Amino acid sequence: MTTRVILSALLAVAFLMFFGSSNALAEPRSAAEHEQIVNETKASGIAWGYAGAGIGAGLVLIGASLGIGRIGGSAVEAIARQPEASNKIQPAMLLAAALIEGAAFFALVIMLLISFK
């Protein structure tokens, strides 16, 4: 999958999230119908919020796993080329992996806070 396909899919999901409910623009005929439209729009917005939080959490986890995998692979290759430098490579690899995990955890907490708002 190329980057263009992924970006196009994300843009399509974002477009549907923002412009998916067409009944919000309809003219209500009575107060009861207006109340029903407001309730449907609120329920739709809450559902899209949960969907957005789930998609965002998945993207964060995919990005973090790709980053940690790349760090680990590069560290193994570097140690294979220069075994005497492994004492310097391993701590740097672990520090970078810990920073990526911390950033991913922070993003997941923010998404949970948004979804439970």
C-alpha cells in the first residue's frame, strides 16, 4: 500500500465523519421533529467521536510499533557490524524505544479522555 492510498482513505473517513449526517441541515416542521433531529444529531456525533477515538488509537499503535521495530532492527544491524559498540548501542536503543512508548501512551490517554468527555 502506498502512502497516497492510506492518506486518501484517511481523508475519506474524515470527510464522512464531518459531513455524514445530512439530517442536521433539514428544516424541522414542528418542535417535536426538531427535538428528534437534535437528539439524532447528538447521538451521531457521539458515535463518530467513539469511532474517531478508536481509529486514532489504532493509528497511534501502528506508528509506535513501526518506530520501535525500526529502532530494534537498526540496532541489531549496527551491533552485527560492530560488536564492540554494543555497550553504546543498546542503551540508546532502549531509551529511544521508551520515548516512543511514552509518546504513544500519552496519545492513547488523550484519546480516552476525548472519548469519555
